[in-house]
Amino acid sequence: MNTGSDTPGEAAMTADRAGMDRADQASDERALGSRAPAFVKARRTLHLSWQVGVFVVGLAVVTAGAAMLVLPGPGWVVIFGGMAIWATEFVWAQLVLRWTKRKVTEAAQRALDPRVRRRNIILTTVALVIGTALAGIYLWKFGLVMPWKIENQ
């Protein structure tokens, strides 16, 4: 019957397993380079063709995302999708994607900080009060006349 207290050997084995899991995750994250299948990597011409194909598909997706920055659509999401396609084959894209993930994670952690949230709420409230005051002054001075219906200028 387990009383909840592990022997020192069991605790060490559990810690070792946890450490190995973290090491496996870290090694998966640190693995840079091509993720092409082995039979593609084995043949230089096929691997070069594979890289060109990945580059062209990634370029098409990134270009579509750039167009979506000015057109309707999720531009940044599509751009990062194209970067993820490139990251399956190119080390530079893997490094850019890792840097971006790290920065997004840091920004999310900062945004969840209670002091930052409080500051953002205060700034938003101040901006809304100022905007409402300016709108009130405009309505008091000019009334509710739309600019395109002004007759005598």
C-alpha cells in the first residue's frame, strides 16, 4: 500500500524520467535542418528539387499573406503559415519562427501581468473619456450636421 512517500530511489527515477522528457522536448525543439523524408535526402537532385518546391509553396503562401495585409483576410496568420512551411526545410526560417514564438510568448506573459492590465485599462478609459469629451464639444459647437449636407459655405 502506497502511503504517498516515495523511497529516495523512486523519487530519483521519477525526476530522471521528467528530466528525460524535458530533454527530449528540448532536443526536438533544437533540431535544425531539413525535415524531408530520408529517401529524398539520400538523392541530391531530388533533395534540391524538394527544397525548391518547399520554397515556391512557402513563397506563394507568404505572398498571399502579404496581400491580405491590405485586403480582407488574416494576413499575419497566413504569413506565419508560410514561414512554417519554409521552416520544414530551411534553418533560417526555423530560427525566425523560434524567435517569433519566443517574442509572442513573452508579450502574452507581459499582457497577463496585473500591473500591465491595470495600466492598459486606465489608458483605455482615459482615451475613451477624452474621445467622448471631444465628440461632445464638436456636437455642442457644430450640432449634428453631417459634412456632406452643408449647403451654404
